[in-house]
Amino acid sequence: MIGLVAVLLLSATGGAWAIIDARKLTVPHLVGLPLSNMDQAFDGLDLKPVRQGDLPDKALLTFTTVTGQTPPAGSRVFPGREVAYTFKLSSVDIPDVTGDTLAASLEKLRKEGLTGEATSAQIPIVADTDTSGAGLQATTDPAMIRAAVSGLGLTGDIDVSGAPFVLHGTASDDWTVVATRPAPGKSTKAGSTVELTVVLPLGEMPNVVGKTYRDASTMLSIAGAKATLDGTPLYEGVVPDGFPFDVKELAYSWWGGAEKGMIAAVVGTPDGWPVRSQSVPPGTVITRGRTTASLVVEWPTTTVPNIVGMSKPDAQKALNDAGLAGHDIYGDGITRAQSVDAGTVLPMGAKVDAAVTHEVTFRVTATSGRATISWAAPGSFSIAQAGGATLPWSRSWYPGAAPDRYDRGNFNAQLSGSGSITCEIVIDGQIVVTQTSTGAYAVVSCG
């Protein structure tokens, strides 16, 4: 009987302990976890995590690791039990931020659990052989350097040799980081501050006079400056009345018809014109990204060709090839006169007019001697005569319309003596009639 009671008691006690144990919770493994994972570790567990120490900045939770816990992982505890844990900041490697802007460097450091501070600066001194234009020469006037530095809002002593110096003032986000302390790759505790050295945004204004505006703009950009085009190009020669010094305006007011599409090619654009002056003198120490230089370019020149004797199409082509407009040349025939003398220097894009007519020439040649010449001019029935005319002899007329067979006139010539005599009618440079006669007092006639 006593044995039966004992068995029953043991059975009841074991069942009670089983019920009680089933209510217990297993303590999670915390050691090695970052604090940012603590909520996830206790998710769904009726346990109370208790930190031992001050919680770091929220941004550093990912870089803070649990180092110990009580009760240990795997322990069975009743719901509501406190679980204490200790922690410390992890070690991280310094990222390489050299060459980045200050803003980008601080962001890189933040992602690695670090902070940064610009504590020193240096002047961008380059070697004498460096022709990139991205810094200052060692020979740059120290007074100009100090003036430029004060314009950045910095105070205190500076080192004009290019060596780092203590930064007194606030660095701008766009300044470039050139060194860190500790150096990149070194290990340090998360939350540490990395000291940064920045290079001041100083440059030297290059000499761009003589360069094309396009090349000058590139040179200024490398130096950290911006180029703007002065509104009035330089031109010191003869200026035709009303010349606008504007390519677009020329296209519509001075270059018409088929010529309009040529002007950009023959005159070009200011990008290709030479710079003749700059608003910021060469050698001036400038603040990169904050300096603009106004550049004056020279309007290109050209020399007027000789178009007399050319046909209208040939005269216009000769002018266009020289960068001049000729669309106002009217008429049919050859150029007899031009509005601007050949050899005159004009601004590219100017206009040259010409008088175009037909040319009819009576011409007499002979082996020797003189001749008596009688003629009726083109389009006329009046007779004129020249007695004892010296040979060779010629007379020209300039009708507006091309003369036909019956309008070109006629003439005859008689040699004063023996030999050979020739007459010719030449229209627009082409011989259309020629006759030759030989003998004593030879007579020749063209018409």
C-alpha cells in the first residue's frame, strides 16, 4: 500500500514539473551580434533584455557588438526573466577617401561607423613641369595666395609652400580630401573621428590670349574658371556701313538666297576665333568654381579678291571662297567693276557688289604700221572713224543685254602699207568673229 502511494506521488510530481518546464523559454544566443539585431533576437520572446552600459549613438548600433550575456545562451528561464548583456564598439578599417569631396568623404566614413573632420589644409602647389593648369606654381606671389585664402573665410597662418597647415575656419563640402589620419586601411574603433586634410580650391588664371575661344574655355575650365564671351568682338580694320558683327544677323541681312547656308562655314563661329583680351589678368590666383573671365574675341578678316573680268557665277564663288557675300551682284555677262577694291581687308562676312555687263570689243592687230578704222558700235548705225590709228587698236562697249548676230556692230580696217592685218570681235572674252588679210593696203572687215 505504501509503495503504491509513493508511485502515485512520484507520478504526480513528475507531471507537475513537466507542466512547469514547458512554460520556460530558451535564452537566445547574443554574443557576437550587433546591437542593431537585438530586437530581432528577442522577437516573440517574453524576456526583458537589459543593457549593461550606455547605449551608443543610434548610427553606431550596427558597429557595436555584444560581448557577454547573463543567463548564458540556451538557458531555460521563466517568462519575464531579465537577460543582461554587455557590449563594445567594433573595430573598423579606415576607407580611402582621398580624391573625394569633403561631403562624399564624410558620407563614406559614416557608412563605416566613423566621423570625419577637416582639421588641416594645404595650398595646391604643383611642379614647374606641370602644365595642366590645375594648381599654383611655387613662384606664385605669396601675397596673392594669402588674399585668395582670406576670401575663403579662413584665418590664421598658412603655408604657401604647399605643406599642410592647421585649418582655421570651415571647409566647404566641395573641397577635395588629399590625406587622412589615421591613413586608409588602418584599423580603429567605430565612432572614432578621422582627421582630414583638404586642398584649398585655388587655381591660377592662365594666359589665353591668342588661343581660340574653344581652347581658351577648356584651359579656364581646367584652372577652375568659367569663360564667357564678351558681346562685342574686336575689329580694328575698315568696317562697312551697318555691318552687324553677328553671324545670325549676317545670314539674314547680308547673305541672301543660296548664300545664306554658307555663312557658318566660311565665317565660322566665335568658338574658333582668337581671344584678344581677358577680363582676369593671367597669373591671378582665383578660387576654383567661383571665377568667371570675360573673353573678347577678334572678328576674322579677309582680303577682297579681284573679280573684274569674271562671269557673275565665278565672281560670286570667288567672293564666297574669301568669306564675302556677293548675292547682290546682278546682271548677265562679266564683271566690269567692283564696289570694294581688290586687296582691301574687310571683316569676314562683309558684302561686295559689282557691276556686271556684257563686253563687246573690236580689236585690230597687224604685223606693222598703222590703219584707218571705221566702225558702227553695237546696237548703233552711226559710223565713226579713226585715221592713222596706231596698231594694235581696240575699242570696247558694255551693253546690258547679250548682243546677238545683228546687234554686235561691225567695223573694217585698212592697213597703211604692206603686211598682214587681222580684225576680231570679242564678246565676254570670247572671239566670235576674226578675219585676216595680207598685202599692200590690205583691208579686213568684221561684223
